[in-house]
Amino acid sequence: MDETIRKVLGEYARIGVDMAGVERDADLYTLGLTSHASVNVMLGLEDAFGVEFPDQLLRKDTFRSIASIADAVSGLGVAKA
């Protein structure tokens, strides 16, 4: 799951760092993720995992780190592999 999340972040986050080297708990907003880019990340994640983020997950904390994204996606029924 983390590999897919990192790939989506690399494509949509526009933060200019190699996502492979980013710690799971690193604050993506500190690295440069914007609110606008997080919407693109969300759409990329929905496509990659075949899920839809419900309104209650559409908040900044959901997209703060790779770990928080993984928790959100797994909560939508995607197995952590």
C-alpha cells in the first residue's frame, strides 16, 4: 500500500522531493504539500485504490503523512499489503 501511496504522491503532490526517501510519519505539508495539491492526491488515491473518500475524511489530517493516508485508505476497506 505504501508504495502505491508514494507513487500517487510523486505524481500529484508537487512537492519536489523523492517520495521513496520520505519517512512514513513525515509531515507532507511541511515538505510543501498544498491544500490544492492534496485534492489532486485524493483523486489519484481514489483511482489507484478504487475507493471514494467520504466527507468526514476530507480534512487536512487525513493527508498529513503517508501513514495517515494509509490508515484512511485501509479504513475504506483496502488491505494493507
